[in-house]
Amino acid sequence: MTEPQSPDHPPKPRLRIFGRLLAGLRNNLLTGIIVIAPVGLTVWLIWTVVGWVDGFVWPFVPAYWHPTEIFNRSLGLVGEDRIEVNVRGLGVVVFVVFTILVGWIAKGLIGRSFIRWGESMVGRLPVVRSIYNGVKQIAETVFAQSETSFEKACLIEYPRKGIWAVGFISTNTRGEVREKSTGQEMLSIFLPTTPNPTSGFLLFLPKDQVIELDMSIEEAAKLVISAGLVYPGSRDEVLPEALEKEADRLAKTNREHERA
């Protein structure tokens, strides 16, 4: 039987070298995965989407204009001599050109009239109406070209006094919301959640309760997504007096706990 090793008998040099070698290989493997995974998944996703669009578009294109037909026709190949040609991404080009043409027509008087007539017909179909309106709202939100965006990042006291949260200033509050609340100048604030900033809360606050930040929208988004781990570049920012007092209070409380 082999006697168990004790502190007086450390592992042999070979075992230590072998352990370091395995640890190095493991670290290299993890580093390689971190480097390759984003690139590989991105390429795979793009390749898959392009193939899906090609497969959807080509059945609507006359066979005479398919790459296989053009290639074989140019070489005079028929029957068994024909060569199948698959040009990946050409269907995407056809789809983009077709979409641009549809958009150009839709901006005209005839196109707008046809769209209004079609939407009025769809509005009479119960199930189809719900699906169409939902998809239309998503498409307009994602793809509509507009200059509307968040104006600045800001600090607000939420969910109570003394607790601060990073938000984004959307617009000046107008209409019924302003008139029936305080009547004074207010701002519409989007308060994102961490680490998913696409969800959050819409708040309406008096302008004097909103502290604008010098950091950009992108820097504030990184701060929110990272849960406070990634801060923007060092700047000489002056914190509000209430925030300074709150920081001093927290530091004092921590010192008292340490003494206890």
C-alpha cells in the first residue's frame, strides 16, 4: 500500500509540473472559448439568417433569373451536365431592392391610399387585426427613422428620498399629464432596470428634482448594464449636497459597525 502524503512529504515535482500544465491548458481553453464564441455565433447567426432569407425569396423569383439557370445558360449546359449554383446572399440583395421599391411606392399618393384601404380591410378581421397591429407597432418602433431619442442621463431620488437611481430624460412632460399633476414644468424620465435596460419605469418628475449628468447616454447605459461595475472615465463631478451627506452617513454607519 502507498502511504498517504503528509505535510512533511510534499507532492513530487512531476505532479506539480503536470498540475500546472493542466491548469495552463484549462486557462487557454477558456480564453479561446471567450474569443471564438462571440465571433463564431455572430458568423453562424448571419449565415443562417442570410440562408433563410434566400430560401424565402427565391421561390418568388422566376426560374429564368435564378443563378443556376443564368450560369448554365451562359455555358450552354443542359440535362445532366447542368451545374447547381448557390450564391449565398443574393436573395438578400433581391429582398433589399424589393423593399426599397415598396418603400418608395408607399411614400407616394397612390401608395398611401392603397395602404389606408388595405388597413381598413384588415381592421374588419378580428384575429388578423390584432396580429397586424402588433407587428406594425414593433416594426415602427424598431425600424422607424426618427430623431427622437433620450436627451441626457440624470440622477433621481427613487424609490424614496436618499436613494439615487440613474435615469434617462425622454422629453418635457406635456398635455394632460402635466396639467392634472402639478402644473409646473416636468420631465419624462425612463428609469431602466439592471442588467436589462430595455425594461423599466416611466416617471414624471418636476424639473427641479432631476439632476442632469455630464456622462453620455452610452456611458450611463454601461453603468446600468454592468450593475455599477463599469464607470465612465474619471471626471471632476460635483455631487449634489444631499448625495454627499448620504455618502457621509453611510460611511459613518460602516465605521460604527466595524467598531462594534
